[in-house]
Amino acid sequence: MLSRLSEDEKLKLISLSLLLILGLLAFCAIDTVQAMRSFQRQYNEVKMGDVSTVHPWMTVHVISHVYNVPESYLGHQLTISSPDQLRHSTLYEIASRKRQPVARVVHTVQQAILVYRKDHSSALFVPVSLLFIHIEPFLPLSGGADG
């Protein structure tokens, strides 16, 4: 098929293909930047101890570590006594076992964290790094040579 096309038609076809590839590249770049900014926002919220960042995929062990609340305290609030279940089960799995909506279990954990902080206000909340690489936010480049 390509052998029957004139040089002009081949050039147009290659140009169109190149434009499609560049469009796809731009789309992927924009999507990547948006994902990175979303990650940075969520990471900052977690560092600040925002309980709205508790999600159903998290285990009680991870929540305990991130929000500096004892696992046993969270387990008591969720009426779970099995250390294995606390360490390895996600909130989604816990909700499924208890036949409760996931949102209720997440809300219970969020409230437990807030109550624990209120009751133990002398123990300051120390944000945890989560072992993620810290990515600095995009900063506009200055026009001067000094930076």
C-alpha cells in the first residue's frame, strides 16, 4: 500500500503520525504532572495528620504507624482482638467481616484517631515520613541569573 503512495502523500502520512504521537505524548505528560501534584497534596495532608487521608485499602498497622496511635487502641475501637487481623487486614476486609459499610469503619478509625489525640494531647503528633521520596513542589524559575 505504501509503495503506491506518492512522496507527497507519504510525507503527509508521516506528518500526521508524528502529530498523533506528539499529541499522545503531551496528554501523558499532562496526566503525569497532575498525578504528581495529587500525590504531593495527599502526602502533605498525611504529613500534617489529616484523618481524611485514611482509606479503605489501609491496614490498622499502617494507620497506627502513620497517625501515631497504638494498634491496640484502634483494635479496641473496632472491637478486634486478633493482632494478626489488625496487622494484615485492610479496613475494607474488616468492614466485610463485620458486615458493615466501609465508610462506617473508616469513619470509626478517623474518629478514634481524633479522640486519641484529644485525650493524649501531651503526646504531640509527630508526622511520619512514610519512607517516600520527598518531591519538592514545582517552583517557578526566576528570570535572573542569580536564581
